[in-house]
Amino acid sequence: MIVLKGANLALAFLLELCLLAALGYWGFRVGQGALMKWALGLGAPLLLAVVWGAFMAPKAWRPLPGMAHLLGAIVLFGLGVAALFVAGQPRLAGIFAVVVVVNQALLLLWRQ
């Protein structure tokens, strides 16, 4: 069981990185003109990283408690799913959503 819990935590970190990549992909796909593509492609993941570090990370500046943390995760990962969908990757968005839901359910179940 310890191995599964460790694997789930590793998956959670990998999904956080995928979330950053999804927002970057969205920014580069939907931006009009080179300057806007770069601004959105780099700015959206940077903004998300700041928000995640401030409120969602294990050593966050202002960590969200309990269910507020889960709600924050749902909102932020939901942005990633929406970003992939809008960027023309509906199948990838669906797969990402399913994996995030399973991961979050296990995090909650195992109190990680």
C-alpha cells in the first residue's frame, strides 16, 4: 500500500506539471500574433504556478484547509481541462480530466 500511495503522490506532481503544460499549450495556440502567443503561453503557466505556490503547495504561503483545498484543485485542474479543450484537444482534455479525478479521489481517500 505504501508503494501505491507513493505512486499516487508522484502522479499528483506529474499532473501539476501537465497542468502547467496545458495552459502553456493553450496560450500558444489561441494567442493572436507572436507577441500574444508568447505572453499567454508563458504568462498563464507562470500565473498558475504563483497561485499554486501561494495556496495549494504543501509549503504554501497561505495553504487552503480541507475542502477548500479540494475545491481549489478542482477549479485549477478544471482550467487545464478547459484549456486543452479550447486549444483543440478534446480527447486529451477528457483523458486528463479522468486521471485528475481518480488521483484527487485517491488523495482524499488516503488523506495525502
